[in-house]
Amino acid sequence: MNFSKAKKFFAAAVLGAFAISLPATVDARIHDPKVETKSVERKLPTLRERVAETMNKFKPAPEEKTFNAFDTQENFSVPATVSSSDTSIIGTPIATQQQCVKYLLRNNPNPNLKVSAEEIVAYYYEEGAREGIRPDVAFAQALKETGFFRYGGDVIPEQNNYCGLGTTGGGVKGEFFATPQLGVRAHIQHLLAYSSTRRPTMPVVDPRYSIVRQAYGSRTLGDWKDLNGRWAVPGRFYGQEILSMFRDILIQ
């Protein structure tokens, strides 16, 4: 083969390879002479599309979120409290916020608080609803612990400690909280520590939350009277006195 023929052969080979590399099409024609000629083209996938299709087959499945009642806040329900004779710690309020405020101010027109009576009650209802703790009874407990926010014991008003957290008598003041709402939150979380294995929905601000949970494990207290001798020592009628104050709130 001379140089000219070789050159022509090489050119034909290159053109053939180029033709092979072009996207192939399928041309389907309708041959009815009475009907306008139509053509339908189907393009084969490009290399990039084939690679993407292959990679999609190997994508990991999204992780499934599991629910653990001991370390999450989701999917919990709170039974409705329908009677003043119900002594459960967990539940919904019966008394209104206005009744709570009126009861406080009737017993102490000048409560020693950094916020108004309306605001402190609103905090109890907000934090209680968040955790499923009865806010009206928790507020009654705060009134008992602070002497209607007169104080006079080891705890001072500046602590924003409304439930005697950390106090042991003998001048031990207990815990300090930066704001009234955090003090209320710690109170509600401490009640939750006794009454449920479910962690609080908000970051824990009660310094004694873990102590209670570790001590009780899977056990819980369901009744305000169960706090007798536990929250207060000796506290023989501690829960009954709280419930009595709660029922006084209801008649305001």
C-alpha cells in the first residue's frame, strides 16, 4: 500500500470511529403515504447520565430516628385533670392564672419578687405546660415553700429559688438562679425528676435533677402526697398541705 492509499485508509478509519462515538438514534417512520411522515427519536443516555444513575443506586438509606423514652422529649401525652380531688403530679391545670394571682395577693399584697404576681404565675403555667406538670399545684407548692413569697427562712428572694432546692436547714441557702423564670423552670424540672423518667424538654437547669433520677432509676412518684418525707423532711403532711392550698386557689 502506497502512502496515498494509506492516508485515505487512515482518514476513513478516523471518520468511522467518530461516527461510532456520536449518539445513536432510532428513526421510526410511518410509511402510510396518505399520512404526513413522522419521526420519533429516542436518545441514548450520555456517559454522565449513566454514571449518575449508577451512583444513585449506591446512595445510603436515610437513618431512621428511634424514640427512647428515657432521653427524649417527643411523643409524650399528658392526661387531662378533670377534678380537684385528683392528686396526680402530672396533668393539666384546673385553676386559672387569675385565680392564682388573686390567691397570692389576698394573702400577701406585696410579694417579694423581681417580677409581678401575674408574671410569676405565667411562668408556672408556661413551664408546667411544657413538661406536663400541673402548674396550679406547683404554684401552691411555691407559696408554701416561700410563705407566699415573704421568705424569712434560709432562702432569700435574690436566689429566685421558689421550692427550697438545695436547702437543708442550719443556714444553708441552697441553689441560686439567674432569673425568676429559670427558678420556676428548675422547680418544674425537679417535680418532673420525681414523677417521670422522661427528660425535660428544655436544657436541665435543676442542679439536683440527675441526683433524683439516678436514685430512682425506673421508679417514679405519681402523687403529691408521695413527696412527704422526700421533698421535705419530715414532711408528714407536706403533699396534703400543698393540695389544700391548691383547693383554696379554686374558690377565689
